[in-house]
Amino acid sequence: MAEFIEVREVGLRDGIQNIKTVVPTDLKLAWIKAEAAAGVRDIEVCSFVPPKLLPQFADAAEVVAHALRIPGLTVAALTPNLKGAERGIECGVHKLNYVVSVSEKHNQANVRRTRAESIEDFGRIAALVRTLPSVRRPKLAAGLATALGCTIEGHVAEAEVVRVAVALAEVGADELAVSDTVGFADPASVRRIIKAVMAAVGEVTVTAHFHDTRGLGIANVLAALDVGVRHFDASLAGLGGCPWAPGATGNIVMDDLVFMLEAMGLRTGVDVERLIAVREIIARALPHVPLHGGIAKAGLPKGFHAASAPPQRLSA
């Protein structure tokens, strides 16, 4: 049987957080249900931030409640601080995502805290999670933002990436996402940084999060595959971007990622055609936002055979 690669949808959080148009709750729920039905098994559905800061996520609790009804779906949420983590735990999410920028200046610009303060806060979240019964204990994932470069500081030293990764692993991270937040990475730097992180954190799962700012997102996925990464974030239609990365085109395109992996003979469990059809929901929700993706535009090649069997239909 072909090797399994997990793809994780981040469009419902990272993809829309900087878009001024608030996506109606019913369309968010339709998006989640349709993408899960296409076979995506891990979706970051919201961010637990104060609604006055990001009205886009004022419906976070409602979105999570509906997503949790979908069998087999891992429901993740961004929790930028301890208070957000408390809300996520209260709502019952399966995974808490947290972000620390390796770049000190980016971290202060992004969350108005020093890097050390962010790591300390993650430690408090990890301590809280350890107090919970195992049946209620969410997985803890920490993103290493700007691990491959920063628009504010420029080059980010490998030693600093490793130091932050080890600090997060030591206080309780179950997963670490090496993140090219602003699209500076190339395949050579991806291989080098991810290998260094993997060597330093032992059995902690290392995942990858790439942006396609300079057109190298999919190439960077291949580089990460080469060194053992088996979990990748992506956004349907390439939604997203970083406010500190002028001209950024967003996350790598989920539909293109799934097509590439399946064409290579790697199983994602996702039906490419059903995934592409979900873009219609996004187009209704965000009619003035450009949607990216080559496979949606050109279609599947004649004779294309996916490595995955069609996903079973889900009820919700």
C-alpha cells in the first residue's frame, strides 16, 4: 500500500484571518463539512482571539461545536495565549495550535510579546493541558513562525530555530511546525532547517507549513518529504498571507498539493475532484477574493489515477 501523507486545512483560520469580509457562519460550516467529506481529516476551524480584534472569529464556539459532530475529523484551533487555550479546551477542540516567531522582531510585531514570553505562555498552556483527564486532553502543536526567514529581520539563524524548537518541545509540544511564514524558503534551506530540528527534538512530530509567496511552496513540500516530513498544512484555493509579508499570495494551494502527492503515488485519503468542488463555497463566501490553484484551472490530466481510494461519505 502507498505511503500515507496527512494534509491539514488551515484556510478557515490562516486563510481568512486577514480578510475584512466576514464569512457567514453557515458557509464556514458548509466548507468544513464538504472538505471533510472530500477526505481531509484535520481542519483548523478558527482562532480563539477576542472578537473585537478579529470579528472573523466571533462565531468560533459555534463553528467548533458543529465541526465536532463530523466523525473522524480532527478539529484544531489557533490559541494565541493561555486565555485562548482555556476557551479551546472548554469548547472541546482536539488540537490546540500555538505560534512562536523565531524572529524576535516578528514575534513582537505579531503578538506584542518577546519570544521568551511567548514560550513561557506556551509552557503554562502545556501545564494546564497536563491537568486534564486523558479523554479531554487536546494535542499541543507549536508553530515555528519565520523559521526560514523574516521580512523584518531577514536571515534567521539555524541555531535560533533549533533553540526555539527545543524549548517548545521541552515544555510539552506534541508537534512542531516548521513554518515559512513569509515565503523566503527554498528547497535547500528547507532540507537543512528541518533536518536540524528533527535531530534536536527526538520523537516530537515535525510538520511543515509553507507559503507560496515566491512560487516555491510546492517545491519546498518535496524537499520536506525528502527529509521525512509526513504532515503538511495547506489552504484550499491558496487563501491566506501574513500582514508582515507584502505581496504574499498565501498558503500553498491544498488542491494542488493533494494532486501532486496523489500523482506521485502517495496516499492522502482525499478525492481531488470533490476537493476542487469545495472551492465553489469559498467563491460564494468571498466573491471578491482571488482564488489560486493550477489544477482547478487546468483540470486533471487525462488518465490521472489517484493513489487513494475515494473517501467514504460522512454524516454530520
